[in-house]
Amino acid sequence: PTWSQEARDASLSEIPLSQSQRAFYNLPVSRRLVVMFGGPVMNLFLAFVLMGIAMLGIGIATPTTTVDKAVCLKAGQVVECSQEGAQPSPGAKAGIKPGDELLAWDGKKINTWEDLRKYAKATHGDATVSVQRGREVLDLHLSGVEGKAGLYARSVRQSTGLATYGQTMWQMFYQTGAVVLKLPVAVWEVGVAVFTDTPRDSSGIMSVLGVGRIAGEIGAAPATQITFADRAGGMLSLLASLNMALFVFNLIPLPPLDGGHIAGACWQGIKNSYARLRSRPAPGPIDAAKAVPLTYVVAGLLIAMTVLLMVADIVDPIRLP
């Protein structure tokens, strides 16, 4: 109660008595919603624009059926072969080389790189892969395949159509929303990875330090390994993902996030509508100051999460493959 009263007093001290009717909480609900949706919607707009430039203008890297390299694995994760405990992947042990074109997996034709992923995921044991190397067609034996062949595809950059662009944006929104819904679990998994030997999820959450590290790796990659188009497309995609994350995260209906204020305004609108249906006078503005203790709790949790993620991005960072 003391925190709430202090918040009321601080707010009222900023509003001259002659202007009290123009205070934000006295505005119609529709106008308040427009203001409070402004920030998240701008993040969504930027996500669409940035990804549109990356996909429709620059184009996206599309994997071909040509092998770029065979890698090493550790605990089922792709790692640098120089890392301690790294083991050659089944593809590396079979002698698959950069430039080999994949033709078939156990007699099943490989038309796209997705076909290879599907066949490898369904394989637990040995497999035979047909590759074309120069003018030769070779049958190579892969042993110990456990859902992964350990191969990277050679990609070509192609501009996408509007349908693919729209599908990508929907997937980005859906996947970001799924991460936000299981945020406590994701934070717990990061904590476990920091304080134990459990490998960190490469698709998990990260702090602004992690985003900066990824951007730095894209920017610092040698020109012999990455083209200017790849670099620009990667940066734009990263910024688009960041803005989509801000859009979804800010809509969580808890103060001090925008979603908390939006929820309060919606509740005010429901109360006003109910009063009109009952032919009663409109109730007064909701007392947002009552949520100040909850605001402090949520802010404290956000600060703790940020510190944990920053520590994780220092001691066990997520790196580009």
C-alpha cells in the first residue's frame, strides 16, 4: 500500500490541477490503446521491413545438394573438430568431401537437402550414400548414424517470393511466441547449462551480449568465407528477429511491460461496456497504482533473468555454426 500511494503522489505531482482532465488515464480507452500499442507495433513493422529487404531484395541462402563440409560431433551437437572430445561425424568418417554432390541415401533419391535431413533423422545405424565426385559416382558407407550425418550444405542465395516471405514471418512470430510461453523453462535450462556440463541449446534464448556476439561473428567473418550479401542478409535477419522478439515480449500482460498497461486499459473498456449495458454511469479510471508491487516483482525477475543470460553469454556463449 505504501508503494502504491507513493506512485499515486508522484504521478499527481506532475499534473497541474488545471490539466487534470487531460491526464492519460482520463483519455478514452481506444486512444490509450493506440498509444500503448505504438511501441510494439513499430517493432513488428521494423521486423517485416528488415526481413523483406533480406528475403525479397538480397535473397536468402538456399541449401543445395552439394556438400560444403563434413563436421564433428560432441554429445550429439555440432562442434569444431579441434574441440576436446569432438568426434568425426559419420559423414566425415565415410570420407565425404567438400564439393561432393549427394545423389541417394540407401537407394532413395536425394532431390533437396531437406531429403537428406529426413533420411538421416530416420536412420539409427549404418547407411550407404551415393555421391558424385567429379565424373565418378561413389557409394560411401556411413556407420553409427544416430539421426545426423554431420554434413553442411553448400548454399546459393536466391530471392524469395511473397508466399515464402509471409510464411517465414509467420514462423518467426510463432516460434518467438512459443519461446516466450515457455520462458521460465528456457531460463532454467540456461541456468543448468551454466552451472553444469549440460550443453547449451543453440536455439535457446540469449541476452543482448549474445546478440552482439552473433552480430560480431557475422561482421568479422573473413571475406573468403562469407560474401557481402551473406553478411548483410545475416545482419538484417538478426535485427528482424530481435524486433519480433521485442514485439512479442512486450505484449506479455504484466506491468511494467506494454502488455500490462494494455491489459489494464482493456479491463477498463470491459467495465465501461458493462456499465453502459446496465444503463449505469461509467466507472472511474482503474487504479493502476495498485499494481506497483507486482511491477517491482516483475522488474526484479527481469533483472535477474538478464544477469543470468549475460553470464551465460560470457561463459558458455551460443556461436554460429
